[in-house]
Amino acid sequence: MNPLKKKTLSPKFSELLEKLNKASEKKQMSLLLDHPWDEPTENAWLKKRENISIYGTPYYDLASEEERRLLSVYETGSWWYTFIVFENLVSEYYMKIVNHGSLKRFPEVVKYIHHFCKEEIVHAMVFRKAMNYFNISPFPMPLNLKEIYSHNASMSEFPLKAIYLTILIEWLAENNAMEDCNSKDISKLSRAVAVEHHKEEARHIEWGKNMIREFIDVVPEFLDEAKQITAPMLRSMLDMSVSSIMVYSRVGFKDKAFRNYKDLIPTVLHSENRKRINSKIMAPMMRYFVEIGVCTTGNMPVWKENGFEKDAEDAISYFTKKSESEKDIDNVMDKKFE
């Protein structure tokens, strides 16, 4: 018998679904009311200075102050456009899941997916409006994002893999955005876009994490595949989020060193500053991978090969010291930002 046919939701997950559905019914992001759309745009920084890609590298000193500021604008705009593409794909795909009927035995899950999709549609509209506000034209679609969906977002009896990949991308993107934009020193509008988005994305991420926890045992092939695909996918997404030839071209750096991409890109990706930021982004995710069995001492080579050896070791070490009574320190909905 198909194990899904006898599956019932755990009390813990049912309680979470009730909480998530009530939260979405109580308050969802408004395109018009939740952001300071009348804020001046002149000389605005859209992300923290220390998070622009060239910070902490020799290229920072080669750039003028205005070029650094423009880099903050176009790097944030590129990220906003990635969100637009991704959240449109998520909405399209999740409604296909609903219409396919593979989740119809779990009406509270389906109810939350409807909220999820509505919220993602508004998020994409906000990001598009923010790009227009700062006069940032669209960027090319990230090819790795397109490949992830074309290869993995197909209909199946139970699409656990696609839900997993979606939540990983959202979680990485959200951690990255909050690291970049949660600062009172940047544009109030840019900060509001990040913080208001986070309020709903935190719910989406916790739903996805718990969908995996809830259904991992009824999709036997899921874990073995996840052990192989997670590290390389996250490496690709992290690097894509940091450095973009298109962004550097739009800034129009005067120093010719910025046109030597063969040296520029590796320097940016492997800088100590970027490694520090990446470790903060990855830490809660790595602990989750250890918890669900995606990261183990047995598959350490794949994490090492993709540059996550220290992150994996730290996460495994955390669980050797964690007491059974300790709460989930990585519940995204509990995170407080300045």
C-alpha cells in the first residue's frame, strides 16, 4: 500500500499549520501600505557597505565612492529580480501541485499553499515596484534557477523533492537578503522591502522545513538523492548571489581591472569577508541538514568538495552538544532583526 494513503498529520505539524493559516488570514503584505514609497532615491545605498561583493578585496580601493554605491543598487536590484523570477515560478508550480491533487488528503496543507501562493505573487509585485522606483531595469534570468525548475518541478505522486528545493532556495535567499539589507544605514525603502518580505517568508520556510520532517519517511528515495544534490545546488546559488558580470557592467567601473573577470570573480567569491557572510547564511541550514540526515559524516566528501566542510563540521558538532530539551534555535519565525 502507498504509505501516503495511511498517513495522518502529527499533532505538532497540525498545530503549526493552524498557526500559519491564522497568521496569513490576519495580515498579509500590502503592495501599497507596507513600504515608504515616497522616500527620496538620490544617493541611496540599497545594501550594507560591508556586504557589497568587492568589500574586503583590493577592488574596493579601486572603485570610487559613487561606484561602490551603484554596486549596492545593482546588486540589490539583481537579487530583487531573482526573487521576482523565482516567486513567480513557485506560485505557478505550487498551484499545479494543488490542482494535481497529490495533497488533497491534507486540506490544511492545501489551505496554506493557497496563502503561500497569494503572498508570493504580492512579493513579486513589490520587488518589481521597487526596481521601477530605483530605475533598475530587469536582468537576465539566472540560468541555474531555470535549470533547477525545469529538471525538478515535474508532477509526481508526492512532490517532496520539489518542495525541498523550493524551500532551500527561499531560505538561502532570505538569509542573504536579511544579511544585506537589515540595517538602518541603508535606504528605508530597501530595508522595508527586506524586512516586510521576511515576515511572510519566515512562515513559508518553516512550513517547508516541517513538510520535509513530516513526509520524509514516506518518500524512501528522497533522502539518498538529497544527500547528493544539496551541496552543489547551494554552492551554485550562493556564488550566483554574490557576483555578476552583468552587475559590474552596469556600474561601469572606470578602472580597467574590473573588466578582467577571470581575476575579479574568484577574488570576490573567495574573499575572507564573503566567507564570513556565507557562513552566517549557511549555519542554520547546515544544522537542519544534519537534523534530517542530509549531512552526515558519511557524505562529508560532497560537502567538502563544494566548500562547506567547516560549516558541516560545525553543524555536526552542535548536535553532539545539544541537549534533548533545547528548543529549535533555527525557527525562522523567531528571528528578531534590528
